[in-house]
Amino acid sequence: MFSAKDMQALICIHDAYRTLNTTLMGTELLVTPDEGVLGAFSRIHAVIENNVVAGLKKNHCEAVWKIVDDKSLTPKQQAEMLLGERTVPVDIL
């Protein structure tokens, strides 16, 4: 399992991917891993999902992406929640 510091780095990479995707495409475009450079970067989603605590994986990882997309949290707070080192608010679960 990743450390909080590793997960924090992944969250920062994910944020950069979303910004780049929106900048290049005008809106966030969902691409598959085999669709060029942006597709390759989209693999970050699977890496994050594969390394969160089991309780967040239920409901097809909805809670995972609520945490990652919550910009009121710092990347450190997000990472700690994803790894079970910090309590996740009930409204996210």
C-alpha cells in the first residue's frame, strides 16, 4: 500500500491531468488508457483506486472521487482519507 506522501503525489498528478485535459480539450474529456498521451495519463485513476482502503471501494469508488474532487481539502488531507489515516465525513460515504 502507498504511503500518504505517495498518495498525495498521485492526487497532485491527477489534478494536473484534469487541468491539462480541460486546457487542451476545452472541457474535461474522458479517454481510455489506449487513447494517446491523455489516455496514458488517465491511468492515474486506476492507480489511485487500487490503493485506497477497502471501505472506500464499495459503490464503484464513488467516495474515492468525491474525496479527490473536494478542493476544500488539501492533497494531504485527501491522501490521508483515501488511505484510512483520517476520518472521512459521513456525507462522502
